[in-house]
Amino acid sequence: MEKIKIAIQKSGRLSEKSLNLLTECGIKVSNGDRKLRTDARNFPMEILFLRDDDIPQYVEQGVADIGILGENEVWEKDKEVDIIEKLGFGNCRLSLAIPKDEQYTNINYFQGKRIATSYPKILSNYFKNKGINVKIEELGGSVEIATGIGLADAIFDIVSTGSTLLMNGLKEAEAIIRSEAVLISNRNLSPAKTVLLEQLLFRIKAYKNGQGKKYVLLNARNEVIPEIVKLLPGMRSPSILPLADEGWSSVHSVISDDDFWEIIDELKRHGAEGILVVPIEKMIQ
Ligand code: ATP
Ligand code: ZN
């Protein structure tokens, strides 16, 4: 049987989360001895462990059929691959940063400046669009030290919290783009591999749908049920089941983490009792 070959980062910020996503999709991967490739135990899938920078090229060439990596790398490498799905982890932004004592005005500040980055393509496209001339110094890594050693006036790099910038005497001047991990695909998958990709995607979506949501069960007197139902969005509408106790019902619904506490407080005010909140593992819509 044909297998689908997926490339994930060998070791780095996305490695564990990529493996975890496969696990959540019910795909068992053992990589105890850190091999370059391994077969999934219960899904026709081969996993290739690679440097993230190399994944777009391998997927374009079909060495791997699909891959998981940061959008930032996909844009920078600019290969002939399709972005299939955003995965909701590895979130970061790419920002321009300058020495912290500099006075930042606006983007024209960068006119004529030397900027160090590992993302020359994204950066030069950005400034070309703005009609601003800059000199780009391409570096493989440790970009944040470039201003300190006099190699550049500014840097363009990944920022997640800003503490690395601060440690290097820099401040964020401008956030240029946001990125997260994505699933990419080769453009000429065989029909059999396309089916496998669809299966994987179905599972990924079910997992993602459940993320950030809770299942809520509560009891309330029948008179207040209409008020309570208004507070609960649910997938369609909440389920309402009569309780053995005359005049009482049980209400079941799904709510998102974002408005969780607010909704719970409202529910209590409207007479909900015995509120039970349960994590959701998967949700198929
Ligand atoms: P490799 O050895 O595979 O080339 P790397 O050093 O290029 O690894 P990592 O630092 O592991 O890459 O980051 C991988 C991806 O994680 C980044 O391309 C980005 O999409 C994402 N990411 C999320 N937050 C951060 C962060 N704070 N710093 C760096 N990358 C981040
Ligand atoms: Zn890399």
C-alpha cells in the first residue's frame, strides 16, 4: 500500500508540537533513537525528520509529499508548494528592531539603513512594495547580535516575547507579518496519497475544532431555560434533557475558552446549578 511521506522538523521549536499533532490524529510514531525516517505504526505514513529550512524544497520535489513548518519559512523559500491548513501552533511575528536608544518615527526611518536578517526575500519584497531602499545583510542565525557588533543598523527577525531583543539592547520598531505552523503539500500527489492527505486533514480539523472549547453541562429550572439557552451558542443549539426531578432540565452545550468565565458567571446569575465543564478532545462538524 502506498504511504504518504510527511516531513517535520528534526529538532527545534516545532518538533514536539508536530509529533503531538500526529498523536492527536491517532497516528503512532516512535522516534526514540532519533532516526532520519520512521514509519507510523497504524497509518500508511512515513515520517522524515529534517531541518525546517529544507522542507519546502523537499516537498516541491516530492521527496516528501507533505510537511509541517512555519509559514515564515514557506514564504521565504517561495517554492512551488501549497499551504493546506494552518495548524494553530508556532505562532510568532517577524519584526524590524532597532537599538533601543534610537528614536523611531515611521517606516521611512529605514531608508538607506543596513538590516541583518535570515529572511532576505520577505524583507526585500516588503521594502520594494514600500518604495524604500535598504541594504540587506543575510545571516544564517544569531541575527540579534548584528547591531551590537556593528554589522547592521537594524535587524529583521522572529519575535515572540521581545525578551531576546531586550537582552541585546534592541526594541521592536515595526511588526511586519505574523506566522504560524502550517501543513504544506506537493502539487502533484497521486490519487492514493490525496486520499491519505484528506484523511489526515479530517483528523487535524477535528482536533483543531476541539481546541479552545469546553463542553458545559448544567441543571436549571424549566422557567429559566429560555434565558439560559440565549447565553449558550452551541454548535447548532444546546441540547435540553428533562431531569428525573419534576420541573428541572439539564442543558448541554459547547463554549469557547475566550468567553468561558463571563458565560459561567452569567449562567449562575440566571439560576444554573451543578455546572460541569469538560475538555473536548475532538469535534467533528
Ligand atoms: P532548524 O535547525 O530546523 O533549521 P531553526 O533554528 O531554523 O531550526 P527554530 O528556532 O526551531 O528553527 O524555529 C522553527 C520555527 O518556529 C520558526 O521558523 C517559526 O516559524 C517558529 N517560531 C515560533 N516562535 C518562535 C520564536 N520565538 N523564535 C523562533 N522561532 C519561532
Ligand atoms: Zn531553520
